[in-house]
Amino acid sequence: MPRATGATILHADLDAFYASVEQLLDPTLLGKPIAVGGGAGGSGNGSGNGGVVLAASYEAKAFGVRSGMPGWRARSLCPSLTFVGGHFREYQRLGDAVMDVFGQFTPEVERVSIDEAFLDVAGSVHLFGEPAHIAAELRRRVRDELGLPLSVGVATTKHLAKVASQVAKPDGIVVVAPGTEREFLAPLPVGLLWGVGRKTQERLAASGVHTVGELAATSPAVLQSLLGEAVGEKLGALAVNDDPRHIETDRHARSVGAQSALGQRAATDDVLRTTLGFLADRVATRLRAAGQAGRTVTVRVRFPGMRAVTRSSTSPDPVASTLTLTDVAFDLARAAFVDNPAEREVTLLAISVSNLVDHDAHQLALDLDAEEQHADATSVNRVALDHAVDAARSRFGRASLGYATTVLRAEGGVPDEFRELAERGDPRSPD
DNA sequence: TCTGGGGTCCTAGGACCC
DNA sequence: TCTGGGGTCCTAGGACCC
């Protein structure tokens, strides 16, 4: 494979992003161990009782506090820990602003998450100088203009740049010069490699492999028998820095999902239907806003004790209707309990829609009209209802109306008030 | 007094097709 | 006549990432 030379790939990663934003919004939190809390059961800004740590400041990390950790455990590790609720709108706004800064140096930006991105600056050096200089400029501008600490890794490939940015943290920069990759990687723990989590680390450690250097010295055949074909092959390549460097500027999602932790609840039809209706609403609304629909619906059910199962179904007809998605999800969830008769309680429900196709509601309605001589009245009504709800929410706000439980239960069709909305609403609404 | 919410990718078995 | 080889799709579970 032909490969550009030179360390022109940057991985830019905001440090402890959520926590840094909180310290920016409230400077009295600067220098203190803080945790951004996630509430259990959907309250969204819990203070740690029952919730988990979404992000920890470096001061909190020094005590061993990590994201994903239950709040009570974080507090026991760090009694002086301050829990703050998340300002999620601010995270999105500031994350976007950081990406805008990146975009001023190159159009070759691949955003990986809210707070990190890969950049290829090969075409920018004649304007802005060497990659290492660009990296320093990124850090300076994000700090000066947005008040946030940023770490940057510079290398010949994406993966290596990412490792370098991890090594650079907090608030640093690491450049891996071409030709020095292997000596840079060799002493690092394998856990720094992307894709090596707890399980893989344990498996490797059991074979005496702790560092990337030791990994590189392990034969591909051994790695593959240890970790499976794909992971083994990937890690073997990584350890010797044989890795892609292509930047994907327009990544599109392959699935859309939502989930809700419920504490511990009796798994009654009522609980399942109400929760799945809420989740289906969120997922289907996002699908329609993106002009997409999905052929595969997956439901995840978690039982007490963290054991979870999934059930999925694939249909030739893509779904984007809230009520159809609710129905499919409900049947799948029930199937999960039928297959696990000993389980009577549920702690989490999730819906994910995949196998996505471009397919807006208007198109779906036309298809129904064209393809079905006596079009299924329920389907048409559901499309109309979704349209009405989407339109009303865009005017009056998301909380203005929803799919009430009574609607979910109304098997005969759509309540009058929604029909009226549909008739007078969006001119594209089907009739 | 034990676990959020959003995703991606891989594996393995089975069905089905040529 | 009793079982080759390759490919695709679907389902369920699992590891991993931020």
C-alpha cells in the first residue's frame, strides 16, 4: 500500500473534558477534585447516590476516581470529592467550537467523539508550518479562546498519534518522529493501545505480554489464537506500526439507540411498554430528523446482577415510526423474558436501530400509498402522527407533547386531537 | 449498600444460495 | 447419492471506546 511519509497525523484530545468545562463555568472548582455525576433512573444530574461518574478532574483522578465508577465508590476513594451535575448543552457547544478551531487548520478533520479528533495536516504545512508547530498552535488557541486544556499527539499513523496524545496527557504534546515509532512504543503498556481493554490485557498478561515491545515480539499466530483473528491481526500490525492513516471526514452513524437504567423493577407489561415507548420516541425522532429508518431493531434487557441479553429482528421494511418501533421493541423484550423465565425483574432497557437506510417519513408514506392497494390504515396514521408530533415539537418545544401511555394503548388508532394536528400541520403530511 | 448512555466492531452458528 | 467450497444474511453475545 502506498503511504505518505512524515508525521502529519494529529490526534487532539481535550483533557477530562466534562470536568474541565465545569471548572471553566465555575472557577471555584479549579484545582479541586470534582466528578460530573450521572443520575440513575434518568434524572440526569444526580449527585452520586446511585449514579456513576461520567468524568473526573485530574485532581480526582489522582485519588483513583475514574469515569464509569459508581458514585459511592468514588466518594469512598476521595472523601473531598465534589459532585456536580452535567451541563450537557455546554459540552456540545464547546466541543463544536473546538472542532471549528481544528477546521481552520485543515479540512481533513475526523471527529471521533465530542472531545477528540484526528487531523491530517499534510496539506497545511505550507500555510501553517510543521505539524509540531500546528499542534502547538491548536493547543494555544483552544486554551486562549475557549479556556480548555488540550493534548495532542503527532505521528505517522492515526493509532500512533492517539497513543502519543494519551502519553502527552495532561495538557501536553508528544511528537513521534518517523523512524522512532518502535522505540517509542516498546516500553509502553499494551493497555495504551486502542482496542486493548481489561479482558485483552488479562489474556496477554497470562502469556507474559505486558508491553507493546513484548507484543511485537509475539508471533502473529500466537496472538490470533489468543485473541481471535481480527484482534490478533490488528494488534500484531499495530505493535510494528503498520497501521492506516486515512482520515474519514464524513463518518455516518451505523445505528441509533437509547437506553434507560431503571433501578430494579418488576418486569410488568406496563413497565416494559412505558419505558420502551419513551425510548422508541427518542430513537425514532432522531431517525426521522436525520431522514433515516432502520431494518433491524435490537432490544437489550438487563436483569438484576448485570446479566443482559439481546433480542433482535430484521424486517424488509425500514422502521422510523415511533409506535411501530414501540410495538416491535415490546415484542422483543417479552421474548427475552419468555426465554428467561427465572427473571422477573429488569434493571435496564435499551433499543437500538441498525441497518440504516435513507428514508424520510414522506417517502415512507408515498411507498405505503403506492405499494399497498388498500394501504394499512394503521401505518398511514402512524406516519401522520409522527409528522404531527415532530412538527408541533419543532414549534412549541420537545416537551410540548408526546406519545402518552393512553395513545400507546389505543389499539384502534390515533386520537382525534392528533389527527387534527396532522390535518392542519405540515403540508407534506399524508392524508 | 454494585454500575450511565451513546456508540463500534468481531465471532460463531445456522439458514440459505449457487 | 450422504456431502465440497464459497458467499451472504441474520441472531446473540461479548469486548471495547468515549
